[in-house]
Amino acid sequence: MSKVWDTMLGLQANIEQQLNEVGHPVEEGHTFDWPNHVWSSTTFRRAHLDAVDARESKGLYMLHVTVFPHIIDPSPIFGFDIICGERKITGCFHDFSASSDKEHPMMSWFQDYAKQFEWRKARELPDWARRIFSPGMIAAGNVSDELEIDQILQIVSTTLPWYLENVGKTNGKGNPQEILEAQNYYCNNQRQNPHTPRVMQSLGFDEETVHRFINDCLFPDLV
Amino acid sequence: MSTLKELTQENHRKAERSAFVGAMMRNQLTAQQWVNYLLWKRDLLVVLDRKLGLTELHFEFNRSSQFDTDIVATGMGPTGLTATLDYIKQIESITNEQAWAHVYVHYLGDLRGGQMLKKMVKQPMHHVDYDDATGLETIIRANVSDALADEANVGFDLTMQAMEEIML
């Protein structure tokens, strides 16, 4: 097995383990052909992980992780996406994206933490992304250097435990209606990302399945 | 002149005779239904606390940790309810004075009926444990009046809406 894929599978297992430790599995009844796991807890409303393992058929592996706070908590939304081939990470995006409180302490922590990674982006973002991603957003593409791959993995190994430890601490500190609208705004803009359906269709999934996945499972609106 | 209790009695009875309360008393709620109820109620009380600054008035208004203990004990993840959002919108749309009607419906409900249910329900119900129930009730009664009957009835209606959604 390639070093990159080996690392990705280890990362997926590690994230699942962390979410199993702090949350409880929720059965949402999805019937997609690839694994979709959902958790919730007293400190977060919905954590979702899906992994598309197309290593054999397409030479690609893709992992999405999101964590949404409860609607009484203005904490940011955790987002982590990675797609990789056998020898390199094709793309990696990671952010603590604002909910109703752009000055939330968790936002400041993430932006301070992200500052140390000089390579983290320097790319022009499309409108939908600029509307929701924080100034600290981490983006990387075409990473084949082993040290850099390890560094990317190290980032999420630091940020996810920290996020899970801190989300929920501001339960009751925000306006639920504003939080609801902010979380829906995030999902609405994420659904406008043209790369998600393009990548998934290139992995062999039909348009209807991809559309249903993005709308009902990956970035579903709260009512 | 009728009292707040009398003016809300019909809806109170309807709630007590709902399929949800019946299933709760017979211990027939699934773990998923129970955890969804707990989260609905927790979020509702947090929103009331935020609006009215309840925990500054009395420590017993702060129920979050007790609810969280009960939620964790289910071993389940709550899935959230549309009814929670509807209820929150209602609380956000009314005056603070009116919001006390919802404090009356929920806290007083747990101080009274909640104690009876605790004896029947097998699941842990730490969220209805109080060290100073009398102090809490005194503050609630000092802030409600018969004029809140209409809003209290809205509270019962929204509660029954949540119970129906939980039972779907």
C-alpha cells in the first residue's frame, strides 16, 4: 500500500475513534454506496464523516468531516476535506468557519494556530468560499513531500481534539435563530462548490446520487 | 375570575393524555424518542435562561448539566426536532414578560408532574432533581399572572407539537 493511502486510512480510523469517544452514532438512514457516519452529543449537534475509497477503480481516496454545534451554541463549524492519489494529496481544506459569532474565541484560536503554516494557501477563493471560510482557512494542493503530508495530518490531529474539547462550552451564549441561519448559510454556500459534484462524478457516482448526497447528507439545511 | 391554572387546564390535560406521556409512563418510549425529548427540553430551557437571565435569579434554573447527564445515560445521539426551532422562534418573538409563561409551563411542570413521572420512568431523570424546589417555585409564581394564560396555552400547544414529532 502507498504511504499516502496508508496515512489516510489511519487518519480516518483516528477521526472515527475520536468521534466515537465523544459522541453517539446516529442512524440517519442514508443508503449511499460509501460509508457515511453521523454522531451527535450534548456538545455538538451533528458530526459527519464520509470516505469514498476509490483507490482500486480510480486511484483516489476522499474524506469529508464536518462538525456542527447545537443551535444554542455560536461556536464555529469544523470542516475538513482531503482528496488524494497514490502518491500525493491532491487537495486539502480545513477551517473553523464562523457561525453567528465571528469573534468567537474558537475562531481566534484557529486563526492563531493556522498562522504558523506559511504554505497554507495563497490562492484566490471563489465567492461562495469567501463568504464562509475564515481568514485562517488552510488549503493545500499537490502535496507529495512526506514531511508536508505529515504536517497536514498533524494539523487535523491537533485541531479536531481541540475542537471537540471546546465545542459546546458556549451553549446558550448565542441567539438560536441567528445560529440556525448561520449554519444554513454555511451549508448553502458549500452546496455551491462546483468541485464537490465534479469530483464525486469523476469517482463514478451518477448525478442524481451526488445531488442527493450533497443536499441531504453532506450539507443538509436545518429547517 | 379564573386563575392561570384554570385557564390552561384543558391544554394541560391534553398534554397529560398525549400518546407521548402515555408511552413515557408505560416505559414504552424508545431510547431515540427519549433522547430527542431530553435535547428538545434542554435547548428550550437554555433559550429561556438566555432571554430572561434565569440562572442569575436562582441556581436551580440552570438545568443543562442534569439534562446532559440524562442524555449521556441513554447511550444515544439526539437527532433534533423541527419543533425545537418552532418553539425557539416563538420565545424569541415575545416579550420577556410573556416568556415567563413558558417558564411556568416547563419548570412548574417538572417541579410537580415531573416528580410523579420520575417514580414511574425507568430512565434516569436527574433533570427534575432540585435542591431548592420551594425557592424556585416562589420566584416563578412571583413572575407570572393570569394574564399570561394565552401565552402559556401557546406553550402547551408547542409542547404537544414536539411530543407528536417525537412519536412519529
